[in-house]
Amino acid sequence: MNRFHTFAAGATLALSFALPLHAPAAAMQADAAASPLHTKSLALARITASEAIVIGNNSDKMIAELTRLLMLDEDIVELETDSPGSVDEMVRAMLPIMDAGMRQRLPDLQASYAAVYARDLTVEEIDFLIAFYSGPTGQKLINGMLDNMQLDAVGQQLLASGFAEGSITPDAVMNDMRAAIPAAMEEMTAADYEVLKTLGAHPVLPKLIKLGTEAQQIHLDWSDIYAPGEEEAINAVIEDIVVRRLGELDD
């Protein structure tokens, strides 16, 4: 099953363009202590790919968005029509399992990001980004994206592909993120706009924009990986819910 909730949470990383290209996690872990550049790169990755951003908090809004995506599938619609509440129950049962799997693999994602930060950015640029993303304006921007992103383009691709694995493209994710920006910007104050102007004028910005599409592909690829036993656990809880609810209909 596609890992829908990772796109709503993890895809907001760094304004849709600050995620780097993929690099082997083991290489970054081996080099992490080699220089201040690598140390700071990993510090930046732990901000832009934090647990709060990548995994989220499974808010009611997130659950509702995932339910809406699942309801694009005709079989799911039929089950929900016959047994109301089925989809909500499935989502709430799957999320803790999926979150645990992503939490286990998160250091690998962060290390991969850090390797490319170290490859493509200077120490000064990384220091600037750490200050921005850990500051109030950067955090407000990320939270605004999380709060307002809807997976419309992602849902359309899933529906068109028949929910085929790997059917979501980076462009669809980025389109959904861009659509969330106006609402996120409504929360910005005059002081926030001054900070954003500084980001816009900084030479690091073109580098981040250039990484956008490939960066999202990295996140999509990572989101399709399961931790050991995770896929089996998800399938088991879904089967249990479906069998139980169908059985209740037959009674």
C-alpha cells in the first residue's frame, strides 16, 4: 500500500526545494566526523528531515486527508458504504505501524541528505540554512505548509494509475506543496517577510531550487521502503478489519 501520509508531512521539507539528492547513508555516517562541513551538514539534515516534519503527529486533519485519498478507490468506497467508519479505522490502525517503521529508518534519510548538503553547499550556506530553518520564520513556514497541504495532485495520479505502487511523481508532490504556500504565507508578519527576503536574496536559493524535482524523488523512494516486518503488520491489521467488518454485515 502506498505510504500516503509521508507525502503530506515529509514533502514540506525546506519549501519544496531544500531536500537534496540521494547519497548512500553509510558514506555519510563514515565521514560525519571528518570535517566541520560534514558535521554541520548532518545538523541541517536533522532540522529539515526532523521526526516532526517527516513523520508528523497524525492530527485529525492528517487522518481526514488520508481517508479522503483512500476513498478514491472504488473497493474502499464500497466497503465504507456498507460499513461506515471502516476507512477511518484502517487509517488509525496503520499509522502507528508506519510511523514506527519510518522512525527506525529516519537516520538513514538524514544521513543521505547530509551527504549531499556537504557535497553541494558551503559551510557558510549551511550555517545560513540552519539559522533560517531553526528560526521562528522558518518553523512558521514549515508548519504552515504542513497545516495547509492537500494531496490533490497526488490523489489524481493515484486514481489515474489504479493506485499502482510508484505512480506518484515528484512534480505532483511539488504542485501540492506550491498550492499550500499562499495559505502558509497568510500567517507571516512584516518581520517574517524581512527574513524571507533575506532567503530570497541569498546565493544558496538557486541551488536549492535546482534540487527540487530530484529531491522529491528521493523522498518518494524512501517512503516506499518498509522496515522489517512492517508491511506484514500493515496487511494483517487491514485484513483483520476487513474480515471483521464483512463478517458483521453477514450477521
